[in-house]
Amino acid sequence: MDTEKPILSDIYIEKENIRQPVYNIRFHGRSGEYFKIWIVNLFLTIVTLGIYSAWATVRKRRYFYGNTEIDNSHFDYHARPVNLLLSRIIAAVFIGLYVIASLIHPILQITCLLILCLLAPYFILRSWRFNAVMTSFRNIRFNYHCHFGRGYRAILLLPLGLLAVLVVCVIAVGVGVSVVRLAYNDPYFASSAVTSGMIQLGLILVGTFFILSVQAKSVYELFFNHLAFGQKKFSVQLSYKKFIKIYSISVLIFLPFVYFGGMILSRLMTTVMLSNYYHADIIKSVFIVNMVSIYLIYLFGIMLSSAFIRVAVLKYVSANVALGDMLRFRSNITFPSYFLLIITNFLIVIFTVGFGVPLAQIRHVRYMAEHTRVIGDISLTTISAHGETKGVAVEDELVDAFDIGITL
Amino acid sequence: MRVNGEFTRAGKATKYAAYIMIDNVSRKVILVSDDTSMTYLFSEFRLSEQLGSLPDSLFFDDGHCFTSSRGVSLHNMITAKQKLGSFIHFLERRRIAVIGAVAGIIIALYFYFLIAVPAIASAVSHTIPDDFSRGLGEYTLSTADQRFLSESRLSAEKQQMVTALFRSVIPEKLKNDPLPLRIIFRDSEQGANAFTLPDGTIIITDDLVNLAENEDELAAIFLHEMGHHYHRHVLRSVISSSVLMVSVLWLTGDVHGMEDTLMASGSALFTLHYSRDMETGADEFAVRELKNQNRDPENMKAVLIRLSALQENNSNSLLSTHPGWENRLKTVDETK
């Protein structure tokens, strides 16, 4: 990208160094204050059998948005709880239908799941739009322009297409090896079954991560390229190469955990098999300790590799997002400090039996805010509002109620 | 009263330093920014709801917006009507309200999961049509046959004998059940066990038939399973786990990741709790019916003791589907 237009990018860097002011994002939320809000929210939600959860969500979001400041101006969240309640009821009806379907017949359950999958991109885009329109900065609303064709392509068609290619490849390897065996008619070719199994397993692992990285790239572009602040559009240019690189490294991070977990598992299985063979008793506690340690190893590996993906993607995406030609963004979060945050938050939640959730949320948002910079002219003189919140008809409100809570 | 803050014009993002003068007598607000000054009636703006220590905003009907500086509450200065939101804001700042909320949450969850959910499941189970139970029973049997059950290896005479005994122990109150009881024999590599299906089918494994030393012990096993059918336990546990799933989803609609896992494992513990309650209920049913049929409940203890010797010692822990053996023996004694 940069190499295509060297002159322009030079000018830009110069501009950034000399004239562009840099703003820190400040977060004023305090865990003590938020704990009280959270606990009252939870209590009223339970007492009202979940109906209050819509009001609780609005209070929670208003607290976090309102306490996030750039240049002494804060964000705000304007959704009406009744709209959220409507969306909750719609979601509950869907879940209820799904549960009933799963009780009646497995085929009905699968049909239900398929319909939900087909509708998912629509719901996701509508909820992005809803939350963008309900969010404001200096009393100017954000906006999200839904392009359902692009949405279906990025969220559904692209990953499904790649998945189909992967399945065909895996089957082709199996068929290919069998054909080779038949052609040579070689009885000593038995090891080829193992080899093809290994190749297939490797293909599945690499292919899955490849699909995930391609999907992540297109979903981030789908989100930011149709997001706007007032009438000013956000834009982002991302490369597949970078995403594939990030996901490959995370696979490499995860591999040792797979290896160690697998080693313990195979040792344990051998012990169980031998003890069955000799009719010896295997001590139950040994079995449990082994299983728990395998689980912990995998959990730790997943946390480590997913934290890596999040840090790398966030740094990369925020460095490439721009609001028109006015604002650019930087994130200087680092993998060790972010991972430390995730682990300590996890321990806080576990050891407080859930009552530490508000503290964990505050810590997470504060960390994110403190590590993000906004570069550019924040006076925002050329920003003007879009009129899409005015004159909302009843049916629009119904559609706008799709707050399913999907976030990037 | 004069309050400093910042001001944005309708539809524009540029902010200006500004201040407002509040006049509670004539119910007016005068907004002054640079060289302009505007006057609004109290009815011409909306004041943002109080939340934590967030700065308050005035949203004027013409689209302008004024936000006070941090730490200055406009709610204390503008005497407008108090709304529900301010009551909740009042609660959110009181320590006593917080302590009350914690206690209330624990009591409400306890009541909901230990009393309300089983009651709902029991009530709903009576409204489920029998055809549904039949379908579910057939489906469960065919899956179990595929997974871990195989043809019984008991002789035909033995099977006939046991079936005759089974018919003779069916209690009076189950004789006219719309879902009639029937017994089927299967072999299972998992050892001695018996299952009740929603349609009244009771599966007994060869090992369990062989484990019983006399008729009364077999009768005790049958009556335990019939107790499950009498109380419609299978249907109730299907319903209560669905209710649990939906309520956890409903309550945690806004949390992700680790909190979800925590709630899911919590609800799994409750499912196991219901399961243990049902086993105790079935045991009580069996002991009462044994006495009605003039059989000695000691036989039930004998077969329980023999079963416990076969399996690893399961203590009465939170993580088991059945109560501990000692507790089950105690139940037998107490019901006698």
C-alpha cells in the first residue's frame, strides 16, 4: 500500500510528526462505584425475572461509555431500555423454539440451527447499526451502513466456501493415498494409512486457522469500512498476509501445549489399558489429577494463543483505521502485559465466585483505554450529524431492536 | 446559580466552553457561550439520568447539548420531578443497599433453583402429551442400543420368570397408567444397571439380574425404577435442564467468556442436585411399596450394599448423580 504512493505517505508522516497532536484516552470508571451499580443491576434483574436486564445493560454501557474521555469529551449511550427488552424477547423466543425443536426431533433441531445460521449475518449487521446509532461523542451519533450482500459474503459465504474447499482437499488426500496403494498393489504400503491420516490432521489444523484468519480480516473490514461518525466515514485497509501471519504464530504458540497435553493423555491411556489387561486397579485420584492437568494445559494454551491474536490484531487494525483524513489511531498494548491482565482477571473472577466480575471489567476497559492513542485534529470542525436517528417509525424501532450483543 | 461546562451545537461536533445560569423560580436555564446567550424553559430540555459520578448533560429540544464539568451535579440544582432512575441511582450509592442486594441475590437464586425450577418442571411434565413421551422413549432406546447395549444373554426361561415377577410387583396406582410399564433385557459392558425411559420401559442389564439373590431383591430394584416412572422423573429432568439452560441464558444475556463458563458449571451442579433428589424419591417409593406387598425392605439394603461393593466408593459429593450409599441406606431405614 505504502509503496504504491511513496510521496503521499511521506507527506503524511511529516504531517504526523510535526503538526498532529496526540490524545490519550482516559477512563474514569472506579471499581468500587461500578460494583454497586453492577450488584443493584444483578439483583433487580433476578428479582424481575430478567426483565430489568435491558435497563441494566443500558446503565452498564452508559457507565463505561460516559467514563471514557478523549480531550475531556466523553462518549454516551442513548438506547432506550424498552428496545433492548424487545430484542431480548425476540432472542428468547428463538432460543425457546430451538429448545422445543431439540426436544421433538434431531432433524428439526438441525433445521432450526440452519435457519439461525442463515439469519445470523442479518442480525449481526443490524446490531452493529443499532449500537453505532445509539453511541455518541459530543452529541454526534455514530452510524453503520448495512450492506447485507457484503455482510453475507464476509460472515457466511467466504468461510463456508473455504470450508468446502478444505473438506474436498482432506477427502482428496485420503482417496489419493488409497489409489496409490491400489495402483502399486503393495502389501507393505500399510504405513501410508498412518501417513495420510497425519497429512489430513495437519491439513485440518492449518486449514481451520487459515479460514479463521481470512474471516477475521474480512469481518474487520466489513465493520470499519461502513462505520461512520456523523457523516464522516471510517476506513481501513487490511492485508490477508498480515492476518495469516498473526494466526500462524498463534498456532505455533498453541502447538507445544497440544504436544504436552497429548503426551500426558497417551501415557494415561496406556496406564488405563495396561491396568485393564492385568485387572489391576487404577487409583481414581491419579486419573482425576491427570485429566485436570490436561484440561489446565489446554486452557492455558488457548488463553495464551487467543491473547496473542487479540493483541496483534488490535495493534494492526487500530494502526490502519482512520476517520476520514482527520483522525488516526494507535494501540500500544503489549502481549505480556495484556496476558497478565487476562490471567489476573480470570483468577479474580474464579476466587470471588463471580462477584469480582465488575472489578475485572473495569480493569480491562481501563487497560484498553490507557493503551490507545488518538492522533489528529480533535476539534472535529468538519463533522456534522447524520439525520438517521430522527423520525424513527415504529417498524424501524422493531428492526433496530436487534441488540444481540455481538462485539468485535 | 452558575455552572461551567461545554456546549455543542445541534448536529456539529465542535465544542465550546460555556456556562449555564439556572433559575429555579421562573424555571428557566440561560445558556451562555462566547457571545451568544439562549434561554430555555425547563420543559424545553431533557436532563440525563444520574449514574455513578458521570457528568450530567442537558439535551435541548433544538438539538444543542450542554455538559457540565465532572463532579458538578445538575440534578441537585435543577428542581425537576424525580423519576425511577434517580431512585435506582440512590440505591446504587448506599452500602446497605449493596449488602441487601448480595443477600437478596443469594436467597433469590437459592429459591429459584431449589424450589421454583423443580416445581415448574413437575407442573409442566403433567401437560406433556403421552405421545411425546412414547416418541422420546423409543428414540432413547434406539440410541442406547446403538451405543452401549447389546442382546441379553439370559435364557428364555429366566427372562420369562423375571418378567412374571415384574408384572406381579407393579403397584396398584401404576396399573392403569396411560404409559404402561414394560421390562426389556439387555446386556451392557458397563455392568449392573437399570434405566427407566419416559414411555415406561424399564431396561435391566444381565449383570443386575444375576446380582440379585432372591425375588425380593429384584422386586426392590423394579420398584425403585417404577418410582422413577411414577414421578415422571425422566421427563422432569429433561424439562428442568431446559428451564435451567434458558434461565442461565436469559440472566447472563450480557456476559461473555469466563462468566458464562462459571454460570454453566453452576447450573450443571444444580442438575446433579435434582438428580440426587429424584433418586431419594425413587428409593422412598420402593420401600413403601415393598412394605405394601409384604416384602422385607432389608432386601433393598442388601442389594444396595452389594451394588456399592461393585462400584468405586462414591461419597455423597456435589459431583455425583446418585446420593452416597450410606445416605441411601439411611433413606431406606427412615422410610421404614
